[in-house]
Amino acid sequence: MLTAVCFDADDTLWHNERFFRLTQDRFYALLADHAAPDHLAERLLDAERRNLGQYGFGIKGFVLSMIETALDVTGNRVPGEVIREIVSAGQEMLSHPIELLPGVEDAIGALAPDFRLILITKGDLLDQERKLAQSGLGEMFDGVEIVSDKSAPVYRDIFQRHGIAVSDALMVGNSVKSDVLPVIEAGGWAVYVPHGQTWEIEAAEPPESHPKFRRIESLSDLPALVATITHHT
């Protein structure tokens, strides 16, 4: 039976992608004289994909990818004030207050008495620690794991270190690629909570027919779903 419920953080517990989208719009405006928004979006996404192995996930890598894209589309002639604006936009993102998604606190509170709760998030260590501290949710988790990427071996290692059988673990998140597919591959349960704004790099098809896959529209639906899974297992 289920003994642990694990949560993704960004766009599962609190808003995140919306700030990237707003910054991208600002980036497109800054370079409007050099390239159309669609072209800039394509070049920026290419840069982000190339740079993931070096910079990892998070705002700092995003800022560096924007600067690289600005240099590319201007033939290395991007004005210094544009670079400064990009850096400033990144600093604003790093200091933006946390806004919890609907139903988060109630869902976590309802599950806490009966399950071990683990936060499993990827991204920049300092930024993720900042967001968790500002969220006010930190004390509700039995463990926090900030990783550079999410894969089946990573999940297996986390569950093992916390003394949790993979088959007894359930992961909840907004990314099929990171929060669903690797957990199911590892042997656990996965619950997909669509956010509406998902980074293109995180796009993947949900495994609708898999017996350990579930979909909910809000974390408010999670306690009832967990109860159903626990009852049937």
C-alpha cells in the first residue's frame, strides 16, 4: 500500500512558468528591432536545450541563454543596456514572491497524518530553497530533495535513501516528462496535475493506459484519489 506521497514544486505547489513567460515577452520587446518574436522564441528554446547540460534547470541558466540568443541574433552587436535589462529581469525573477496554487495547503495538510511527504524538485539549489522557505510549506515535508534532473535512477535512489519501497511511493507533478514517466519506469505511482503553462522542453504524452497513472485537475482532488488508490492496493 502507499506509504509516501511526493510532490514536485514549480507549477505544482506554486506558480513558476508564468514568470518565465513574462520575462520572455520582455526579452522579445528588447530585441524587436532585430528579430520577430517567433524567431526569437525558437532561437531561445534551442539555446536552452543546448545549455541544459552545462547550466541545468532554473532562472540563471535561462538568463544566460537569453544573453547568448541576444548575441546570436544581433551578430554580437547587442547593446550593453539590453544585456543589463536581461540581467535585471533575471534578478526580478529570483526575488519574486511565491504564490501558492489553489488547494495546495489543504491537500498537504490532509495527507500529512497518514503518509510520509517528500518534496522532489529540480533546479537551482539556492532558488529552490528560497521558494520553499517563502512558501511556508517547508515544515510540512518529511524530506526535501533538490536534484539536477529527474530520471528513474534518481527516483529509485531517493526512495531508497528515505527507506521507501518504490511500489509504495506516489509522485505528484505538472510535468509528464519529469514527474510521471520516470516514476512509472521506476515502479511507482504517478499523478499528473496539468498546469496550463508548461515549458516546451517538459512536453511529453501522458501514459493514459498505464495502471499506475492518474490525472487530476487540482491538488484539491488529491486526498480522495490517494484514498482510492490506498483502498484498492
